[in-house]
Amino acid sequence: MKWSKALLFSAGLMTATSAVQAKQVMCVFDLVGKNGDVFTLMKDYQLAAKNWGADIELKVGQNEAVIAEDFKAGKCDAVSITGMRGRQFNNFTGSLDAIGAIPNVGLAVKVMQGLADPAFTRYMTNGKYEVAGVIPVGDAFLMVNDRSINTVAKAAGKKIAVLDYDQAQKIMVQQIGAQAVSADVTNFGSKFNNGQVDIVGAPAAAFKPLELYKGLGTKGAIVNYPILQVTGNLIIRPDKFPAGFGQKSREWVKSQLPRANGILAKMKADIPAKYWMQIPAADQQGYQKLMRESRINLTKQGVYDKRMMKLLWRFRCKQAPSNFECSLSDENYK
């Protein structure tokens, strides 16, 4: 009997030890695959995570939908995906990409640095998921196949690619009277390049790998006015990682944000000047008002998180206190 107890104890100890020592599988979405900037950053993350008691195995994929489903099914212990796709796991951080909510990547970096503060820890966890870091992917710009589409009114009736899982994009397109064409991250670029849509929204990081210059052709342009921030989310199942891993991860990600900002700035600078189309300063407030109205409506519908909208309103007004919206209280949610 004593021997049986001893064997059971030993077996239990071995099982517990193996559980602690088991590798954590992180599935990484990178449009380029193993040669992409995201995967390169995640290799650095993998190395840093050893200091926090984790032994991460990286698996890269170019189909984000599959990666998200694998994560939900427990095939991955962690993922690196876009904020739009990550919204289903955490609506607070998933609302960073709200339309017009962060006007430039510089402010995005400041916001993300702030979110690494332990004071935000409770917002990072949602059920069995925890956001272990948020990184900028860059300003999203509208790319049009004809420079004559230089106002919102002229976009009416045009075909615009929208990510099929992002309700916000569909509603916005409907509001301006355009035609939404369902797409996903893997094919929206080819739809633009093949002429199936007239307009796409994308960060500078997607310009070269997706060959979006083909869709621009000789008549197209990139509207140099950010419509939203594209973000990347590191999301974990905390029960698969050592205690306190999430906060250590967020602090490491915070330390990498200046590096990420530099990479994004270079990507934008590398796009030939001939493709950029400027928006007159006199028209910019009109765009701000349109995006603000859409953002407020989407928040009322529960698409965006009120707590994040209030936080971002405060950040914007701290950066530009004279902006018209700072005297309004619509986004100062209770």
C-alpha cells in the first residue's frame, strides 16, 4: 500500500513537472511568413520569454482566420494577430483600431506604452484570455485606383474591400453610400490589384508585400490621411504560462515600441512620393467629424469598448486641446 502511494506521488510529481516544462506553442500571423518583420520580432520575444520562465515554440502562418480558430480550439497557447481579429478575445484592446480614434502612429505608441502600466492589468484579462502586449502595425490609409476619388462624396457607389469579420468597416462603408465587398487579410490586396474593388484601406507595411502598387496603377493614389491605427495583439492563455508572465510580457513589448515605430516610419518613407495624395487642411475637420460620428454610433452598438473610447479621447485632447471635439462630451463615457 505504501509503495502504491509512493508510486502515485511520484507519478503526480512527474506529471506536474512535465506540465511546467512543456513548451508553449505560439501561433504567429505574418503576411510574409518566416521572412516577415512580425516573425522576426517574435523570435526576439521567444528569447526574452525564457527569462520569464516560458519555453515558447513559434509556428508562423499566413492565414489569420485559421490561426485565430486554432487558438480558440486550444491548438495554440498564444497568438500574435491583428487587433481587429483579436477583438473577439478582448474588446478593450481590440477597440484601439476604432475609426479615427488615434490620429497618428506616434500617439498610438504613447497609448500602448501607457497600457503596459500595471494599473491596466484588469482590463487585459477577459475570461481565459489575456492580452500580453499591443504593438503598432501603422496608420491605415485609403488607397484608391483613381485620384479623382478625392472626397467622401466621390466614394459613393464605389466598391470598397471590407474585412468580413469587422462589422465596423461594413457600417462605415454603408454610411458613405459605397458598396462593401467582403474580403479578408489574405485576399483584399489581390482584389484591389485585380480591379475587383476601387478602394482598400491598408497600412504602409502592406504596400510592398501585397504589391498594392499594381492596384494603384498610373491613376491611383494613397490618401495621406490616416483613418485608423492597425494594431497587433499578443494574446495568451494565462493558465499555460508561469504566474505573472502577462505583465512581464507587456513591459517587454513596451520596451520594443520605439523600435517598432522606427520600422513603420521607414516603411512609409519607402513608398514613392508619386503615390501620395494630400488632403487640404480645410477638409480635414470634415473627415474628423464623419469618423467621430461613426465611432460614437459603433460604440453605442457595442462594437467598440466605451472605456477605451474615453481613454483615447483624453489622449487626443491632451495632444491637441484646441480640437473641436475636446469641448464636447459625447465620448467622455461614464
